[in-house]
Amino acid sequence: MAQPTDPSVTDLRRELAKAHDALMDAETHLARHAEMNAALHCSERVMYSPLHAKVDATIQGIKHALARTENTTDQDDDSDWAHLVWDLDRCQHGRHQGDACGPDGDCNGTSAGNPHLRPGSVIGYDMRRRPIVMPDRDHKHDPAAWCPSRKAVTG
Ligand SMILES: [Zn+2]
């Protein structure tokens, strides 16, 4: 179950917003197409396609989902920081490590991740000189995974 401040909620909302924008463009295109067809056949009645209705229903669904999650992530400093950290495994094409990516560079269909921060590499130290380590994809949401020796001391 996702927590309200889970960075994946922010990421999902961002992807939903992108899908919303694309579908709005698609809806405009479909509407213009239907209106053009009506004009072409000198019809006073515009026949909107079933696909147009489906796109419209999906847009409403996205609006509803975005409204329901509105105050769970945005304007939240912690969430902004968490998202920044969460982005650290993205490759130079903006894809999370292991996700589908283009054939450019190190990514050959699958994102090779951040070329500057490979999982397992030491990327710094905390105040007590304990190493901060780039975690693997599955543990990047766990702050303890970033400082494994801290975890070993406390529990
Ligand atoms: Zn890539």
C-alpha cells in the first residue's frame, strides 16, 4: 500500500498528467475529424466516434484520479527531496534503470541506469564516516539501503 508521501505517487501523478495532455490532444484531433466529416457530407449533425467517447471517459477518469491524490504529494518538501533522490537511477534518457529505453549509448532497449552512480558504488560519507552507497533499484526507496553500515549499527 503506497503511503501518501511515497515518491511513486508523485511519479504516477506526473505520468497521468502527461497521459491527460496527450489524450486532450487526441480528443481535439478526433473532434476536428468528426466535424470535417460532417462538413464533407454537408451534414448538420456531427457524429462523434465511439473512440472519441472512450477518450473522453478516460480523460474524466484521469481528472478524478489526479483530484483524489492532489494534496498527498505536491507542495511537500520531503516529497520533492525524495523524488530527487529517486531520480538518481535514471539513465541519460530519463528512464529508470531496467525500464524500456532507446537503443542509444549504454541502453540497448533497457535502461542501463545512471552511468555516474552505479548500484553498489560509494557516493559519499555521513558525519560518522560511514559510506553512503547507491542502492539497487528495488531498495532505492529505503533510506537505510543508502547507508548500510548505519543499519548494521542500529539494528
Ligand atoms: Zn537510456
